[in-house]
Amino acid sequence: EAQVTQNPRYLITVTGKKLTVTCSQNMNHEYMSWYRQDPGLGLRQIYYSMNVEVTDKGDVPEGYKVSRKEKRNFPLILESPSPNQTSLYFCASSRRTGLVNTEAFFGQGTRLTVV
Amino acid sequence: GQQLNQSPQSMFIQEGEDVSMNCTSSSIFNTWLWYKQEPGEGPVLLIALYKAGELTSNGRLTAQFGITRKDSFLNISASIPSDVGIYFCAGTTFNDMRFGAGTRLTVKP
């Protein structure tokens, strides 16, 4: 089954404790991205990757890191989480056809609470 | 970055009514996508549009890719209670995918 898998689904952590949210897709998609969703703000892009070893900042990259060492995996790293990073996070992947990103498939989300 | 302006922010309608929502941008997009998100889940694709002027239907849903490539609308006909959720538009370019802030739809039986 084609899917994007995020782990964990729920996470409560303390300020400053490094954490990683994993994302894996089995569709051989080139493009992967991370979003955070906050009430009234929709989906805001944190980082994206157009292919292996190619990553770039989205709209709200501060406090986050990513890596893309393999095509299927795109982990999101919070080196020193702060309470303002409490949010619902989504990973997405999409296939590229020529110069066009096609439709994105989303993971089920990770609800992160930083206390 | 490019912003998508999605409206309305929320809608409260009676079952059976038709719904219309739209997205506009100051920038051109290569594709327009419409997603639905239900509580506790990730967004799920409803309709994908790839050509300016394209009009596509999926059951009771109809969406159009604006001729200027800067806008799109989604219509839902004869709404039912399970249409409840948040609807997002998204536009993609060569290296980017942008989302609107969402339209929260409530359907009263």
C-alpha cells in the first residue's frame, strides 16, 4: 500500500531535549516536505527536499533541521525544542513529472507538545 | 514566499445545500490541488488540476483551474454530514507547494 509513515504520532517532551520525527515514503517520490499546522494558520512549510541530499528552507525553518540521505526518508530534527514549537506536524511526498510537482501524499501527523 | 488566499475561512450550512470556496494568489502555479482534512488525520487529495481552464469533477465535487493560473475554486453540491472537515487548496510550482489557510465546513443535518 502506497503511504507516508510518520513516527511518533504523539509526543510530549521538555524544553531543550533534542528529538527527531521520522518520515518514510514507499512511493519512490522525489519531493518531500514538512509542514506544521496551527489553528487559523493552515499548513506552513518548514523544509522541503527536491531529491537526495537536496534540501531547502520553507517559510518557518527556524529551530528545525532536516536531512535527506536516502530517497525514502526525510527526518525532522528539533535540536532544542521550545514551547512555541508545540504544533501538529505533517510530512508529505510527491512525484515530480518534468518541472511539475504532482499531488502530495500526507502522513497521519505528529502532535508534538513541548512543556 | 507566495501566499494563497483561501475563502471563506468557515462555513455553516444546512444538509443539501451547495458549497463554494476559492483560492487566489498573486503568483502563477503549475498545478492546483484540493484536499480535505478530517480530525486527527492528514489531508487527503480530492481533486488535482493540471491545466489552465481545466474543470474536473469527482462525484459531488467540482473544481476549476483558473485561466490566469492564479486561482481555483471548489464546489460541493448537495452537501451531506460527512462533508464536514477542513478543505485546503494547494498550488505547486517547480520547487514549491503552497497551501491556503483552509475552509472549515460544518454541515447541519
